[in-house]
Amino acid sequence: MSVSSADTSTHVFQSTFGAEVLTPKNKSTLVFHRYGDQYFLEQIWSGGEQEGTQVPESRSERTIRRQLAQTRQSNMSGKVMKIETVDLVASLF
């Protein structure tokens, strides 16, 4: 997969693999994991398609996930950052 910024000043290549769902989304969608103010792309779905693209978890995301697990174990009474899944409707071209 190739991703570029809108002004094409930044360009990234990423290995991906296929994903499937039984019920496709009506609109093209980008699925992100959100940790505080950091977002990590997880999946790309074209509207109406049962097959999509899965992005492997990055080293940075694994590190954050590990840190969250350690924080939860050691700080059960304090405020802990939660992991959220964010779906964005997108125009894919």
C-alpha cells in the first residue's frame, strides 16, 4: 500500500494483507486504533466490498499497547488511557 499526504510532500509504503467481512460497509471506511491523541491505521474498506485491507500493527502501536497494559496493572484507581476504534468514512481513489 502507498499513502501520500494531500500535498504529496510525505509518502509512505506499507505492507498489508487481506481481510474479509460477512456484511460489507455501505461506504468506504478507514478504521483506526486511537490511543490518546495518536491514531494508527488498522483497516481499509471500499464501500460494498467484502474484502478489505488489514495493516499490521506497528512497533510504535505495540509499545503503546504494552505500556497501557502495565499502567492498568499498576494503577487500577487512577485515570487510564483507553483504546478506541475510530471509523472514518473516506473517499478512496
